[in-house]
Amino acid sequence: MTILDASPRRRRRHPDELRDEALAAARRLLLADGPSAVTLQAVARALNMAHGNITHHFGSAAKLQAVLADALIAELLAAVSTGTRRLRSGEIDEADLVDLVFDTFEESGVGRLIGWLAAQRSVQLDTLYHRFAQASRDLSGARDDGAILTDEALSPVIATVVIAALGASLIGPGMSAALGLPVAFMRAQATADFVRQRQAAATHRGE
């Protein structure tokens, strides 16, 4: 009698397809169980692949986490850039931009991953800093007529909102609950700081 193998068959994947599927699986692991769950073994299990295939592609768990961080940071910067341009053109207000950045941190898992990288003193954070600096320069050079966000206010505003959103994604709910504050307290505070910085910069320019 022939015994059939009931285990699921593994399929061949193109390298680009494998990378995309591995990052998607890593993101799910990050959101479900935190950064420490993002390992080569866990991703291989999620994709029903041999551990060696994932190792061959990424090399190590640290490299996989770095690639995931790079992808999430790119998404975060795209959200910041899009929101900032919309703010400068008057399509949205400060609260809308703050919500966009806070939501991106919380929903993508990038805040937890940045916190993890910071705890490990990962050199991957240097890429984050350079990318934010470049985003600030790019946005400063793309000013529209009638913009409501001045070039001088741009870097402080990005830093204020991003740092607040990072903190909120890590300890915001617990801290707010412990202090008896509304869940949206940190967002409201970031928005208020945002408005003050923009107004101060506009006053300095005599606008």
C-alpha cells in the first residue's frame, strides 16, 4: 500500500517574491508578539519553508530585523512627507498630521521595532536619522506658495511629532491610564506643541 505524504508541499519562490513574503511574515510576527519574535525560524515556519532558505536570503535574524526596520521606516517617512506636504498646502490641519504619524507608529509596529533597535544600540538607527534629515531637506526644498509650515519650523515639528508618536507607541496607553489622563492626551499635547512651534517660527519671520 502506498502511503501519501500529507504534509503541505513547499513551492519555489523568486528571490524578490521570497523577500516580500518574508517581510510580510516578519511584520505579522512583530505586530503579534513583538520584535523578539522576528526570527529566521519563525519566518520559515510561517512560510512553510526550510530554515536554510531564509538564512541564505537574510543571513541572520539581526539582518532580517534590519531589513524589516528599513521597510517600516520608509513607510513612516512616506507618511510624514505626504502629511507634511498636505499640511503645507492647507489640505489638512496640525491635528490631522499628528494623527497620521501616531497611527503609522501604532499600526505598523515601527515604534516597537525602533525601541528594540535602540535597546540593542543597533547601527540601523543611523539609517533612520539620516533618512529623517534627508526628508526634512527634501520638504524644505519643495515649499509651495501660501504654505502654512515654514522651513524653519519643519525640523523641530518633525522631531516633536515623531518623538511623541514613538513614545506613545511604546508606553502611551499605560502611562495615560496610570496618570488618569485621556487616551488621546499625548496626541493632543503633540498637536499643541506643533501649533506653538509653527506660530513661533512664523512670528520670527514676520508673517
